Amino acid sequence: MHSLEKAVLSLQRELNISAKKKQSISAHFQREMIKGLTGRNSSLKMLPSYLTNPSGQETGTFLSLDLGGSNVRLYLLDLLGHGSFNIRETLAFPLKSACKNGVSYDYTAASVTGEELFDFIVSKLKNLISKEIPYSLGLTFSYPCKQIAIDQAVLLKWTKEIKTAEAVGKNIGEMLTAALRKQQVNNVTLKAIINDTVAAQVAGAYSQQHCRIASIIGTGHNSCYLENRRKYLAKAGIINIEAGNFNKLPFSLYDKKLDKLSVEPGTQLLEKMVSGKYLGELVRLILLRFSEEGLLFRKKISRLSITGVFSTPDMSTVLGDNTKELGNVSKLLFEKLGITNSTYEERLGVYMICQIVQKRSACLAATSYLSILEQIDGLSTPHVIAVDGSLYNKMPEYAEYLDEALVEGTRGKKGTVTVKPVKDGSALGAALAAAMQ
Ligand code: GLC
């Protein structure tokens, strides 16, 4: 067998999540959930959201603000009841912009403060609203927060490599309201702050009342569920698991290296194996090793040493290449890495590496969902999981692999699991949360 083929097979074995590993992950995940719910030290924070499922009757016009990835999104949205809604207007802008017409900024950097970040967002929000109309605002803020009330949330830590200063430990509700008032925006009232998983949950439940679990597979990865066991929560409510921080996992050499290079090593370990912020980087580290060992491209490709040179969207380009000779992969290898003479076998090798990393991500996400469902009712009833996020929505075949892993995991169980993709979950969820107040 060709040495590249052998190396790919060995990588496949190394990154494969066997049935035995799944069992062990699931047992640990459930234990960590209980520890988090009962206030013990746990990798899963299990944060109450002060929110439950909507009734389906919610109507009216709301402002939604979605802050949780590289772009901020603002929406003016009509809730029409029973799962229907209409987005009237949207405004999106990046938190980071490379030198365009001499203007460059980065509101995710340690040199910028939380106050400056919210001032910037409000300066943009002013372009979407009229001065005369009163607005109720829902904020989807996709970072771990300790909720004090539905409109008050203290940021516990940044995730997804954000470094903005003077924000951790602060009340996000107060910061946003202060920024609004500072710029004389007195007609906008913040009604609710929710995590994006919680937004997906309420968005899913708006049309499917029995939706009890939701998840994001995007820049980050996290899940939430509706807890109604009295021994854990006095009043039924949605719990933000902060699942991305789960850490009892089988790490490969590449995972360890990626973690070491990250802003906060030792944290968000599941997220680093599942989500879009990291998958492209994992592939880069694998390609680097393969090229160093002469298995790919016949020499060490120096550009592969640059962090971020191969991104998750690049992975999607590779995985979506249906051309006979993998021509799109060839083009990408040239544009990103300066490789001009890749062979078909090498391009196929790159494709397989991306697929192995992708499949492991879907398999781990599915394993965490099945663990949560085991906790809810031992997987004895049918369940709908509301899923949103760029990786899930955009990466070719990701949804299929997730379904496959869920079907495999429910074999022999009474319950079934169906994934319900939720579109615009963060926008709809924030509006619903505001409407429920
Ligand atoms: C990160 C955040 C979490 C969020 C997830 C998806 O894991 O910590 O709050 O839900 O990303 O955006």
C-alpha cells in the first residue's frame, strides 16, 4: 500500500470514536451534567437561563441583536405566532476589519475594552431604528454568562478566542444599556439576554412545542435543554450547558497541539474538536505533519506553519469538490499554500483528512446530544433537536453525518431523535425572549 494511503488510514483509526469511546464519553458527560446541576465543580457549567419554552402565541415587532461570532447582526423582526415570523430589516457588520480605505479595527482584541465594543455596536444600531418608535430589544449573547435576571447577565469568560478587555466579570445588560443611553438612544429597552443555544431552543419550540433540546454547531459549539426535574431546578427552565467546555475526551496529538496554540489552553476542549473556529486549524496541523514527514507534497510546505492559513471554509471547499480530478482542491492548494504540482492522490489525501476531521466532529456532537437525552428520559420517547450554526448549515454533508451518528446511537432504544434545522435562530430566539417578558 502507498505510504500516504497507510498514513491516512492510521489517522482514521486515531481519530475514530469507537463504540467503547462513545460509551465512556457519554457516561462522563452525564456525570458532569449532574455535578454542574448540583453546584459541584464540573467542566459543564449548566447555567440557568430564566426562560422556558414559548407558548406559540407570541406576536409583535422586536429588535434582535446577535453578538457571538465574527459578525454582529441586528434585526427588526415581526413575530406572527405559531412558528411564523418576518424579518423586516437586517444590518450586519464585522467586529474586525482589515485595513480598508485606511480604516482598520478589531473589537475582539485585548487592546479594546467592552465599553468601546458596545459603543461601536450602538453607533451601528442607530442606523436601523427610527427615533420616534419605542423598541423592545432581545440580545443573543453567545458566551458563558451567569444570569442574574432575564435582562442581566454577567460574562464569566470569553470563548472562541475573543480577548476584548474589561468585559469579563461585568454585567452585559448594564453595559449595553449604558452605551444606548450615552448615545441618547432612549427609545430602546433591553428585555432579555440569552445564549444562542437558548435562542435556537425557543425558536425551535415556537413551531414544535415538544422541542426540548437545542444546539449550535458554528464558530463555537454548545447545547441547552429544558430541565423540568424539581430536584435540579425549582421551576422548569432552559439550561445552557456550555457543552463546549467538556473535557473527558480522547485527544490526539493534533488536538493537544491545537489546544497549546489557543488563547486559553485547557479550556473548551470539546469545542476545539467540534466547531468551526478550530476544525480548519486541526486540518492545517495534520497537513503540516504529513508534509514534514514527506507523505504529502514531497517536501515541507513552509506556509503550513502559519496559524490560520487553512480555514474551516477551506475545508468546506475541499469537501464540496465534485470535479473529477479534484480541481477545486488543486486551486485551493495553490492559492493558500503555493502548491503548484499536487498529484490526484495527494488531493484525495487532503480530501480524506478533511472528511475524517469532519466526521469526528459530527460524531462527538451526536454523542453529547445522546448523553443529554439519556439524562432527560433515558431516550424512551421521540425527541426533536433544534440545531443552528454555520458549520452545520454550510459544510457539505455535515448534517448527514450528524444524522447517521444519531441513528446509530439510538439503535436498540425506544426513543427516536430528529434534527430540526432552525434558520435565523438567534434573531428569532432573541425576539421571542423579549416578547415573553
Ligand atoms: C461558545 C460559547 C457558548 C456558545 C457557543 C456557540 O461555546 O461559550 O456560549 O453557545 O460558543 O456559539
